[in-house]
Amino acid sequence: MDENFKPDEELYRAVYPIEIQPMFWKENGGISSAAFYDPKGLSVSRAGNRKVNDILNTMQRCFVGHIVSFTYSQCKQIKAVVKYLPRYNKYHCEVHGSVEDKLLSDLQRKILARSVKILT
């Protein structure tokens, strides 16, 4: 695995449930853009040719909450930068707002929140 992503490659993120972090959820059950606010870079796990069930099982063992996904091409559409950073986990990546800024902009976060799939 390397820093090359397929356009349709899924990126997965754990989002705290409403009981722990109500600001991450809308009243209609959708994801709030606040779930994608991270000044250190948005931590995600790339698919890396794994089966979705394997990814979900692994993430649910490590994280509390719901798992959401979006694609590499969705990141490119909002001009976000996806970096492959396998520090502790060979699937770990970060989504940055730009080359210069790790934080996604308000608009980038809003568009991403509208386009994610809630998987669990």
C-alpha cells in the first residue's frame, strides 16, 4: 500500500454517538459538519482492498460510535488533501483542508457531512 488512492476508494471514520457527542448529530439523524472538525487533520482509515465487514469489525473493536464512509474522489471534489500516514496502523490516513492547512474549511466540512454514508 502506498500514497496512491483509487478514485472510488472508501475512507472510514468513527463518529461518537449522540449520547457522547450530541454536536456531531443533527435532529434528523444526519451527521453534523462538527464531526469533521479536527485541527490536527481528520483521521480516517482507508479501505486498502479489505472487505467492508472486515473494516467495520476492526474499527468497532477500536472505536466507540458509528462508522461513516466517503470516497477519495469526494475529497478531491472539495479540494481536500488525503495523506497516507501509516504511523500505528497501515490503513491510517488524514484528510486535510489544503496542503498548507490541516483543518477542513467550514464549507468542506458541510459538503462532506451531506455526502457521507452512515454504515453503523
